[in-house]
Amino acid sequence: MNPELVSRARGALLGLVAGNQLGVPTEHLGTPEAIRKAFPNGVWDLAPPPKNSPYDDDAAMTLLLGESLLESKGFDATDVARRWVKWMKVDGRGIGVTTRRALTLIDRGKEPFEAGQLVRQENPQKSAGNGSVMRCVPVALRFCDDIDRLIRVSTQQAAITHSDERCTWGAAAVNLAVRELLQGNIYFVDEVLHRLRDRAPRALVEAIHRVPREGQDDLPITRLGETGYVVHCVEIAFWFVTHDRTLEDALVYLAQAGGDTDTNAAVAGALLGARYGESALPPRWMDQMVGAQGIAKLGEDLVRSAQP
């Protein structure tokens, strides 16, 4: 197998977990000013996790999805949901309101996709959070050789908790980007738009269209009332990959930029890791990350399982 592909697959999961862990301490501070006050020397290193809770929700749900895709030899929504529910009950650190509600319904006997639909119907105004894109990357690794299945499973894993089309197609957009980056295509935006055109919600397509032209100061990172909005999360992650920022530079910036720092950094980290490979992660972060070698191996095993 192409060693560059393996390195990029490993980098995608490592980048996601690094971004998540870097951004967790600043997630609830809201603004860059509040973050500077709390961290006057900046945020440069991964914070040690609490005892018995190695991963925040972004990383935990990503790794559980990846393990299910390997062990089920494909996508099994019931198995994925069961793993997520078990994690919620024994840990659940950082879990979002929408995700918790859907998994609670599943724990009470609802079918996975039914739970996602019910949550959206209960609160349609709050149905487009970024919980579907923070965890979706294992699907891109597992199905990088089958674009139709990649799109289908991306939307299906999203719909277990986030059935809004902006969330399902947001996950497809992220995974299409990862697929292109794994193959070394740094001009991935055009390919993603080609696949989404006439299928995905207009808000998502328009946001991705903006990416090549907008400046960093234009990014919707701390827009009032829209923190955690899935479309903005995709736009931010695409921007940092498209504008040639290094993985470390981008994640350090996002951890201190305000808004939903941990998920913005997690999704950007996944795409940057897929572009540059595992060597883009600073060695100190690898030392600070819980289970780094196991995370890297999961990424490698997923992309190897995609080969015929």
C-alpha cells in the first residue's frame, strides 16, 4: 500500500484528536478576549484529560465509529448506536444536547434513525449542530475507494443523532474532502462541490463556494448565536486546508479564536492531517495524546480495509 496514503490516514485521526484535545479547555470561554484572559501565555499544548475520561465527545465518538466500521466489516447503525450509548452512560464527557437526546431515545428502545428524526422534530431550530461532522472521518477512511458508499454512510451515521440535511450533507462534504486529500488532491473544493451540487442544502454549498475567496477575518468563528453551527464548522475547516496553513498553526489559532473551539479544531485537524500526514503533528502532541499509537493504527487499519 502507498505509504503516503497510510500516513495521511493515520494523520487524519491523530489530527482530529489533537485538535479536539487542544480546544477543550477554551470551548466554554466564548471569545478570543476571554481566552486570552484565561490563558495569557496562549494555548500550545494538549491539556491532560480527567481521570477515567480519556476523550471528549468528538474524539470518543469518532474512535467508536471507526472501531465499529472495522469490526462490523461495514456500517451497522445499530452497532454504532449501541457503542455510543454505552459511552454516554459510562462517560459522556462533552456530549451535546442533541446527541444526548437522540442516544437517550435509542437507549429507551427507539431505532437509531427514528431517534434522530424525533429530535429534529422536537426542536427544528436547534437541529443543525456540528455533532455529525466532528465524528464522521472514519467513514472516509473505510470507504475511500467507493465514493457512493462513502456518501451514503456519511449521511447515515449523521442521521442517528442529527438528521437535518445540513448535518447529513455536512458530514458527506467533510468525508469527500478527506477522500480527495488522502489522494493528494489539494484542490478538493471543486470536487466536493461537484458531488454536492443539486443535492446538498444551499447554505452548505454557498459556504463551501466562499472558502477560496474569503479572508481569515471573514470566517464565521464567533458569530453571535451561531456557535456550533454545522455549516460554519465545515467552512472553517475547509478554509484552513485550502489556505495552506500548517496543522500546528491552524489548531493553535482555532483553540484561541473563540466559538466552538474544540470541534472547529477537531474537524480542521482531521482535514489537515489527511493533507499532510502524521508527521505534521508536533512530537510533543503525540506524547501528550492518550493512546496516540492506537489512534494511528485505527486510521491505518481503516484505510487498509478499504482495499479490495
